[in-house]
Amino acid sequence: MPEEVNDMPFSIPREEFMEPGHTACHGCGATLAMRYVLKALGKDTVVSVPASCWAVIPGAMPNRTLNVPMVYTPFAATGASITGLRVAMDILGKEDCNVVGFAGDGGTADIGLQSLSGAMERGHNVFYIMYDNEGYMNTGVQRSGSTPYGAETTTTPVRAERNFKHQQKKVVADLMMAQGVPYVATATVAYPEDLIRKIVNAKKIAGPKFIQILSPCPTGWYFPTEKTIEISRMAVQSGMFPLYEYSNGKLRVTKPSKTISIRDYVSVQDRFMHLDEEDVSNLQSAVDQRMKNLLDRERETSGA
Amino acid sequence: MGQFWIFINTFTRYWLSGIVWKQTVIIMSRNEVIFRVAGAAGDGVQSAGTIITKTLARSGLYAFTYNYYQDIVRGGQSWYQVRGSDVPVTNQGDGLDILIALNQDGLERHTNPEINEGGSSPLSGIAIYDQSITVFEKRNVNYVPMPLSEIAARYSKNPLLKNTVAIGAAFASIGTDFEVLAGVISDTFGKKGAVAEQNVNAAREGYDLYLKNYKPIDVKLKTSKRRLYVISGGHAIGLGAVKAGCKMYIGYPMTPASSCLEFMTNHSQKFQIFVKLPEDEISAINMAIGANYAGVRAMTASSGGGFSLMVEALGMAAMLEVPLVIYEAQRAGPSTGLPTKTEQADLNLVIGASQGDFPRIILAPRNVKECTTLTAEAFNLAERFQTPVIVMSDLFLAENFQTVEDLNFDFRIDRGYLASENAEDYRRYLITENGISPRSFPGMKGLMHNEDSDEHNEYGDVVSDAVTDPKDRIKMMEKRMRKMETYLKEMPPTDTYRAEDAEYLVFQWGSTQGAVEEAIDILREKGIKVGAVELSRIFPMNRDISTIIRSRKKLIVVENNFSGQLNRLLRSEFLCKTELVRKFDGEAFYPGALAQELETIVRRK
């Protein structure tokens, strides 16, 4: 277990496995996601990364930002890659080594979904971390299945025709829950203790684990770089990105102590600036419906 | 072309009117200028380059851009070169007249005679930079330190405004009318009213300050009233598809195919095209096959990585005899390779993709204009021959901008051989002399048939299940492959450049046209009888090549790859002896260096 600080019941381990030298944009949420995941898992970890922002930000030569081994995998194949790594580690007698797939939302919700679903179904002892920045940010902000309703991207340019993304976000964590993956959780960088606690909990389960981490992207969401944490927190408070933990059939939804409206959330990001009242209320009702479904599910599973 | 460059020293060029002088005698001002903006990603290098390009174009000057960038969002080192002239320019060119250095690294790197970034030249003119950069390695160039940041700070908090000041100074140095630049700047920042005004005023200060303190450089460009479009190959391919009546574009983002995807997305409403970004390339190609089967012209696009995922479906389209247009934009491989660099190393992949033998047509536009015409042609060919047609470009062609004088929009759509409703004894795969059978769309009356990826007979019934009929198999295979014979007979003659009396023939394909032609001009000027064979319809190979190559002293193949993929193809098709000039450092050919390499081969015994 990584070293813990003593003045809080559970806090962020001091040890760093991600060091200075990455080349991400200022205010990148995905770098924090990696940093916290590694803090929680410790040194004995191998990470597999497909085409994504994380494929280009671990450091430009001669810098290298990760202090654990990292392997690249084709875009569609993160699930297959971690399967191979896991089996190899077991053959080599390294059962304690953590195998982590670290993929973006395009590589998870779109092209990698089949491979992810296969890996989870096979039941290997692996982590699949989806860092969700809600679009193909590395290739220039294209929409993905995980882009929320209402967002502008370069493939959904708004203009006069109001051609923003009209489909609702595909939430992969929900799909994984439906598939019955032993451990599924959502987390975000504004709540690092929660994030780390979830990784540590997941580690206790010797099976597949899926954790979706909302990672705000100033470049693609069009907000000032110093607002990443604030927006990450607002995503939870507004219900856009509910935090939950689904472990061995039981769902636990974290209720934020303060709630805000969708209007509050969208008004601080330029990717939503074109939305009118009707669009916002569409989004609000979809968000409310999903929250209701989650709470219903929580009630059902706790009673069981 | 008709304009010839002479190389006296390696990196010094002079405009000569027919006479070659030794050493350093300048006859008259040159009629071209090369700008380079250098900085880190996020410094506004590309936007500055775009403003320069548009200003040249609006002055009625020809321009060609070259974007040297890395696949990180911030930092690193990148630069954007713009070559401008009053005669058409077809490549990024040798030499460097005006450097706008946005940081110390840029200033040192591009004034260093040892520079080697894939063949780009070091500075031989003026370097414009912020005067706060005081510590750097001095070279023998004209330094133009200016208070760029200071001026910019008076107008806005945005530090990138200093680039506009530098651009103002750069255009002062070649005597461009300031109003043209002001117009481009206003349009660029137009949406943001006050910002546009700030930028224009900042540029004017840079412009005036240069004129006050420095002499213009020795460049004379004849401006004109001609209207020029500034367009990249990726955009031109999109335009070609629009012209051909493409109504559905399915693309998954991958550099450098994304420039076409962006064009289609941005114009989808205007041209009424359904543009979708599916979950992967397997979906992309199959969606396009579905649309084409139903009778709607559809295309898909990717780079080599995405094309690799499309491979299985490619052969299926050929077996079903469904028309299909695929745009394949090459970048430096293998695997992720150099995602922001150019290469021509996917020819083997595209020619060999998918199991079994089937007809396919591969086109490789040589320039931006041809991107439009050949893509449009691809749609007609796909429907005429009911088979996949692949249009290949590379990052160099797809992403760099060129000025184009006129884009020809005359185009006749040919939908090929279609069956009429209620035809008697309809056979979808009718055996014909030219191999082309009557196509029908779902819902057409009386044309019931199967389309099957298994081997089938004329009706489309599977012949591989209960009993395989070897005779049917042979007939159908021969029918499909006869389409290639028919196409070969219809192919227009292969294009050549100064080849009539050439003793040495250079083979090029795709985007290397500009550099190859300019290299040939340089060698011709030296009295070397050299010409080029230009393959824009690269597969199947036109049989007239066997006549063209007859009684030449040497055949030299020029390619942006390691193994010489065209070279191998030419040797196997025409049993000829060839020599190879290759480049696989991720950068395009430069005409001067290419001329030297060709000359070495020509002079080798």
C-alpha cells in the first residue's frame, strides 16, 4: 500500500509516480486523473495506453513523466492489451502487479467498446480507467459518443444551423454496470480523495474493474485553464456527472452536499454558449431522469 | 513553369535572365520570397502563416505553404513556411528570406547554417524578433529586433498580438500595400470587432517602424488583380466529392484525413451532405458501402491506420460489385509513426489490401487542383466499374495550402450501367464482354436478386454452399477482372513533363510533382536532358508507360518512402531497370536537394 498521511482519515498518498515533464495543455484534467490513479495503485503497475491525449503527453524526448512501465496499444484494442498483459504477468508469477488500461472516451465509448466489453466479460484481474474528456481532443476536438448533449465540437459546429450535438451522452460506466462488471465507479478530479478511495476499493476485488473519470479539458470545452477543478466539481453538483460506486451488485450514489442547476454548469463553458432555454431544459430533464434511474437502482440493490 | 532557378552556392539563389554567373553577382531582384514563422506550438505559428498566405493571395500573388509541426498541443518547436511569387509556385521551395522568430530557439535554429530539419534552408535574409531576446548565438544574417511585445501590450493583454506586429514588419520589408494586409487581418478577427481593430493598428505600427528603421529586402513581386483561391489538398478532395454529387461522408478522425472531414462538416448544410463520425473505421466503410448499395454516392476517408481497419470490407465491396470511394491520406508509418509528418509508404497496403484478387482503381492526385478533379472522377469510375476506387494523398498534399487560379466545376455525373425496372430475366452479375453488369437499387420493381460476399452466379445465388461449381467460379472471376481490362483501354494517356527529348526519365507519383518538376527545370538549365513521368492514375498501371520508357538512358524513381514501393511496382510491371531516390525522414522533397541527387545519378557511370 502506498504511504498515507496521518492527519486525515484517508488522504492522498505522498508518493509521486507522475513527475514533471508532461506536455499536456494547461489545466488538463486527464493528467490529474493519471496522477491520482498511480498514487492509489503504487509502483507495481503497468499501464497500457491507446491513441489518445495520453499517448502524446507522457513527455517529449528526453523527458518522461511516468515512473511506471507504459505500453502503447492500437486505438481499438485497450481491452485486448490489458488481457495480454494480465495473463503474461500471471505466467511470470507477478500476480500482485496492477494491470491498467488508461484510455480516453473515444477509445472507450466508440472504437474500443467491443474490446473493453470482451476484457470485462473474460473476468481478468485488470483495471480499465476511462478518462473522459468528452471528445476526441488529441485530434482537434471531434465529438465522441461520450460528448454530452448540447456541446459544440469541430464535427458538430454550431453556426446558424444550430448543429450542436443533439444526442445524449453514452455513459460507459452505466453500460459496464448493466454488463455486471464486478466493480464499476465514476470519479472526477475535483474529488481526489473519493477517486483514490475508489481505486483502493477496486483493488480489493480480484476481477475486472472499470472506473470512468471525468477529466475536464479547457482546450475542447472552451473554458479558462484555471477553472478545471471548479468545472469538475460543478459537473457533479449539477448532476451532469453523478459519482457512484457499484461493487458486487450494490450501487451507492454519492449525493453532493450542494446542488446547482444545469444552467449554472453550462454557462461557464463556451462549448455550450449557444444553448437556449429549451435546449437547457432538454438537458436538465435528461440529467434528472438519469439521476432518478440511478437512485432507483441504488434503492433496489441495497434492499436486495 | 518557364522560370528557372540556378544554384550557385548551396543556399544562395539569384534570379538570372539566362546567364550563369560565378560567385556573387546579383543581376536583378528576385521575384519570389520565402517567409518562415518559427515558435512553439500554442504560439500562434499557424495563424500567422495563414495571414501571410492570404495577404499574398489577395495581392494576386501565388503562394505555397509548408507546416512543420509536432503532435503536442503546446511547446516543442514548429514552423510555418510560406513561399510567395508572381509566377505559380508548386512546392515549399529552397531558401529563406524573412524569418519571424517567436522565441529564442526559433531565432537560433533557423539562422544556423547547419540546420537540418528535413531539408529546409537556413536564413539568408532578415530575422524579425522581439528585442527582449538579447542572448542568442549570432550568425551572419540581418537581425531586425523590434519592440513587438511592447507594441502589442499597448493594444491588448493577449500576448499573441505581437505576431501581428511582426507580420506588419515583414510585409513592409517587401513593400506590400498595407491595406491588403489590413483587410486580411480584419477578416481574420472580424467576428470580434474591437480585436480586429487592435490587430490592424498593431500591424500598422510594425509596418511603419520597419520602414522607418530598415531597408526593404531585394525582392520585387508584381502584384496583380487575379483572383486566387487558397485551398489545401484535403479541402480540395472534399470539394471534388461535392462536385461529383457525394451525399454522404463518413469519417473517423485521423490526421491527415481530418482536414477533409472538417471541410465536409463545415459545409454539410450548404451542400446538403450527411456527414457522420461513427464509432470506428469498420463502421465507417460499411456505412459507405450501405449507402452506395442503396444508390447514394458516399465516401469514407482515413489515414493508413484507419484504412487498415477497413481492409476486410474493401474486398467485400468488390465482391458485391458495390461502387465505393475511399480517400486514404498517408502519413509517416509504421503504426502511429510520425503522426504529423508526410510519407508515401501506403502504396503496397492499398494495392494489396484484402484477401483474394479483385479489381480496384487507385488514383493519386499530384496537386491541389487535381485533388478536386480526380476525386470527382473517382465517383464516376466507382459507379462505372462497380468496384472500390481509392484516392491517395499524403500529409504534405492534404494539409498544405496552395493558391489555385481556377477550380473547374464542369463535371458530368456518370452513374454507369443501370438496369431498368421490370427487366426480363434480370441478372445482377450478368456476364458481359467488358465485365460490367446492370446495377439495380433496392426497391426497383422486378429486379429481385441476391448480393452475396460468397462466390455467386449471374443471379447472385451462392455457388459455394452445397455444391461448388468450378465453371461458375471461373466465369465470375474472369468477369470481375475484365473490368480492369476495360478500364485500362479507357485510361487517358500518362502525363509527362519535358519528356519528349529526355534521356533521363524521372518517375513520380502524387504530391512530389512540384519538387520534381522544379528539380527537372534546374537540371535542364544545366543542359541535362531530363524529364518526368507523372503517375496520378497509379493503379492499374497504364500500358503506355512501356512505350514512354523506351530508349532512355536511365529511369529514376522518386518516392517519399524507404523501400521504393512504386519502384518495385514499375520493375515488376515493365521489367525495366530503375534507380531510386527516396526520402523517409517525414519531410517532403526540396527541389534543390532533389536536383543534386538526380544529377549524381545521371552522372554516375
